[in-house]
Amino acid sequence: MPMFDDSESSSFMTSTIELAQTLPHVMDFTRIRVLEAFFALVRKGLSNVLEYNENHADFPLSDGQVAAYMTKWLVFCALWGIGGSMNLQTRTDFGEELRNMSNTDMPPNSAPLLDHEVRVDDQAWHLWKKRVPTVNIEPSKVTDATTVINTVDTCRHQEVLCSWLSEHRPFLLCGPPGSGKTMTLMATLKMLTDMEMIFINFSSSTLPDLILKTFDHYCEYKKTP
């Protein structure tokens, strides 16, 4: 069951990439980079559908529900895959342009597209702020640098980073000192129980031996053809 007419999907993606090329990015814009990021997120959406159907074998998603979810998810993928290297304001404006370019159901204009996610269970848009948990922090942990207080930013960033990590895609977190790059990455990796965090600080004096010794300590070497 096709989700898009070929001409419509081609027009949307072509227009999206052409628009992204005209906007400022924090790193050099290349089509292959943004397309790889986009398709990695698309594959994550397909994994979400398969995982949902496996967990709800008695009531799996119908073809129509899959189509409704994936059409919205593709817009989400375009926003974060193609616009992932934009700064916050540019990505917000980019999302509003995608809202106007897409012919699928969009969330209300009361909040930017950037503030919305797509959930597989009801195939609808939801505000990220509804996912932010309310937590009570013990006084002794207030000054703990490893304590993470979830916000709208951390929730949506964790979703995208987990999608790329599940697809084994490399990524860079860009931002000035104190913007929360390390905190966001640590919070994301803690969600993935099948991964172990290893930190290596790089400087001008870092030699390849340091990396190899770290790998040797945590990993197992296997020589294959």
C-alpha cells in the first residue's frame, strides 16, 4: 500500500533538500550526509512499527495505520535528518516550511512543528512537553554533575540520538561550552542497556596508542578475512 504518490514524495524530498541548502548549518551541508541521516531515521520508524506489532500480536497495526504513521514520521525524519545540523531557530523555521510543503496531517499551528513527535500507538502528533517527567530530586543530588533533569530539549534529542545509535550511525553534537552536549549524550546512553559508556578525552597530545589501549581494555580483538 503506497504512502505517497511517487511524484508527490519526490517533490517533497526535492523541495526539502533544496530549501535546506539555502539555510545556514553549523557544519558543511552535503546531500549524502543529510540523506544518510534521513534514511537512518526512516529505518527507525519501520523498526518502531515492527516492534509495536510484535508486542501487540493480537491487535497489530493495519495497513492504513502504518501509512498514517509513516507519512507523519517521514516529515519528522526530514526535520531532524535533513535539518539536524541547523541551529535551533533555523530548524524551527525549517519545520514551519515543512508544515506548509507537506500534504499529510500536521499538528495545530499553536506550537512549532519542532515541538511535536509522532507516536506509533495512535499515529498522531503529540507535544514533546507531555513526555517530560516530573521528578523530585534529593537535596544531596542537586550538585551531582551526573544528575539529569529532563526537559523538552533532552527528550527530543534523546529520541533522535537513540534512533541513530540503533542504526549504528555516527553523529556529532555541536554547541558552545555548557550547552549540555555531554549531559545529553550520557542521558541517552543510559537509556540503552546494551551499551557500555567509555569516555576518551582528546587533545593535541593524544596518540593512537591511547585509543588502541582503551579498546584492548574493553573489547575483544578478532582477526577475520
